[in-house]
Amino acid sequence: MQSASRQLRGQERVITANQQTSWAFADAFVAEDDALRWARDRARESGLPSVSPGTGAALRLLAATADAKAVAEIGTGTGVSGIYLLHGMRPDGVLTTVDLEPERQQFAREAFRAAGFAGNRARFIPGRALDVLPRLADGGYDLVFCDGDRTESLDYLAESLRLLRPGGLVCFEGVFADGRTVDSAAQPAEVLRVRELLRAVRESHELLPTLLPVGDGLLCAVRRA
């Protein structure tokens, strides 16, 4: 019996190792260019997280699938996610990106320019997302990408539902919270809010959701027509 138990634990370790290897392979599947590497370096120097290559590639794919002309981004960072979104959008598409820190947005401007995007492809708005989003047009966006304060996630969701056209997409980055979302130990308020967000998206009659295991978890949902 003990031998069988040890064998089972060994099989579980192999399965886990295989999964981790597969996820790492999938996340690194898309090569990044000099502009993306430059933006990542600026993020690293600033102590900021940035989306993984797998998450970025998923965002690019979703933007292309939606034939996105107007995208709103909460959390500019140094421009990593913005480059991926712009690559997926229509050639005449405009990315509206919001961040509390104007200096981060300056890095993103440089990164977008290095990636070959004209200056009119992005609209940079400094400020708190929940102050800026109410000023954006109802139903005017094909995709909303949320990578801001986790404690405000449910508010971002409410604003996204207003901003999105029918058939538009909302995406939330970092919903695994480094594994804490499914950890049974006591968690901080930001993780509890992520759990509430997951429940709200899953139970909403307005949304068709999925959870993608890329990066630190990408929660996506289509607004039903």
C-alpha cells in the first residue's frame, strides 16, 4: 500500500512537472522584438510588473479576432500590453490608455514609436481609472483591458459593460494573484476582490466568460448582444 501511495505521488509530480513545462513553453511561444524587450526593461527598472509574452499574444489575438478599432486599457505601464494590443487592432485603430503615472506613459510613447506605430494610434490619459472611464463614450469600444488596482476590479467591470459594444470583450490580467486566488489561507482585500470578480463574471447573464491560464491568469468575457 505504501509503495502504491509513493508511486501515485510520483505520478502527480510528473504530471505537475509536465504541466509546468507545457505552460512555460506556451507562454514563451511568441518571440518578442526589440521594442517589446525595451519596454520590458523599463518596467523591470521601475519595479513594475508587465504582462507575460503568452498574455500579450492572447491579447493580440483577441484584438484581431474582434477586428478592434477602439480599445481602452486600464494601466499603461511602460507599454508592453499596449504594443500587443496595437499589433492586433485594425491599422486605423486607436488605443486609449489610462495610468496614474505620466512618466510611465512617456516610456510607453517611446515604446510605441519604436514598434512603428504612428503617434495618432494611441491616446494617453493620465489619472485614476475610475475618474477617467466615466468620461469615455458608452458602447464605443471593442475591447477593454483591465490591468489596474485589483481592489477596483468590480468597478472596472461595471464601467466596461457600459463602454463595450455588444460582442465586445473585457479582459482582466492577474486573476491568479500568484496562486493566492485559490489558496485557502487568509488573503488580503485585493485577492478577495478578485474572487468576487470571478464570481460576478461567471454568473453574469450579460457575459460569456473564459479563464485563460497564461501569465498570471487572464479572465476574458464577451458582452452578449
